[in-house]
Amino acid sequence: MSGRDHSDGGIKLLGPLDDAEGTSGEFRVSRSRVDATTRFDEHSHREDQLAWMSSGSMEVSVLGDRRRLRREHLAWIPAGMVHEMSFSEPGELISVYADPMLRPQGGRWNGARTVRVDELSAALLAHLLDADPTGRRRWRCWSLLIDLLSAAARDDETLAMPREPRARAIASALMADPADPRGLDDWASAAGVSSKTIGRAFLDGTGCTFREWRVRVRLHAAAGMLGRGAAVQDVAPAVGYESVSSFIGAFRTRFSVTPAVYAVRSRSAEVI
């Protein structure tokens, strides 16, 4: 699947919406099954888009800012903003396309952003897609979802990708093999540049030092393996941790839950 169609037929048009105060508009919800061959090239929508990977991962690029997201985050892409998406593993993309008049209040929603998904937001997305809410209930679901988004702080803890070509090549190699033990000096030498150059490229492009970014990519990869059913004791060495206990500690710090709890939640989300 490539091009500009984000759905595989699972589209529901849920509108127009009207509440007692006269707010009106339309939104639709779609489900797309994706894999490593799926790509949505540069395009834009007339509606605002909320994009959520209920399983798998997504790389989304907006105005040169490229990030990898899993089920912990929603991507908010305002109407008219050019973006592209690609996927490195099988999964499910759920998108909501909404009339801009229904967006949360405040100028911060005029730009792309990522926000953390809580269990209630996930449940609302599932209900809107799989149930058949009508009338007042449909409005209440959307109103609550927007209220949750409005209260969510911007969260840039997603896996950002460096923009500088040599640093991005290193980042891609580490994503392909997160257990690779080579340090910054080794990677810089192989690329024929100084470690200072690569280190600055990671910091400028991702907001993280190389060391911090490598921890994130390892835990990002671990989240995917756990979601696909891998055992914790197998995941730890596969992403570069010598001990299971140190892996569990790092994972809990990053995701606020243990790997075992994360695995249960990820598998539960696949029913959406």
C-alpha cells in the first residue's frame, strides 16, 4: 500500500455533530492494516488528523521533523500540513479526520505535535471505530476525546530521527540492530567524520545526546518485541542489555510500567 489513501476500507463517517451550543462539524474514523511495504507519500488533508498506532510503529515526517511512534502517542497533524508516513513492521493505524472547527482551543493546535495516549483515549478511539454511536453519544465521545487532548501536555518523548544525513544513516543502522555495541567514536570513524560532528547532529536533530538516543531506540525496539509476544528474558539481550534487571529498570523509567505490564496492554490493544 502506498500513496495517499490511509484506509483499507474501514472508514466510518460520523457526522455532522451538533451540540446544544451550536457547535457543528464532521469527523470520520479509519483503520489501516500496515506493514513494511506500506508508505503514504507527502500529502495533506482538508481535515485535522489524529493518527495512532494501536500496534506496530509509525515513522511520521512533518516539515522535516521525523519521529517514530508506538501506541503510547498520538500524532496531531493540522489540516493543510504536508506530511508523510512509513512503517517498519506489521501493525494497525487508526486515524480520525475532523473538521478544523472541532479542534481543541488554543494556537498550539495550529501546528503538528505528539501527545501521550492514556487508556481512556484509546478506549474512546476503539468505541468510535467499532461501535455505532449516534447522536448525543457520538458528540459526547468526541467532546471527551478533545477534552483529554486539550489537557495533555506536548510530549516529545517519541523517537526523533536526526536530520543530518550521516547521523541519520547511523540512526537507521542502530534501529536495524539496537544491540550493536559500538560507541559514538566507532560510528563516527566509520562515517569518516569526527565524533563531535555526529554528537552535535544527534543533539540538534533529536534533542538527545547519542547515548540517550541509543537508550531510547533500544527501548523502542523492545516495546515492539514485547507487543509481538517475545519474553522479557529474550528481549533484554536482543536490544543490547546484558542483564534482565537493568533492562526492566530502564524500561520502567521510560514507559512508567514494567515490560510485562506493557506486553499485556499491547496485546489487549490488538482487539481494537
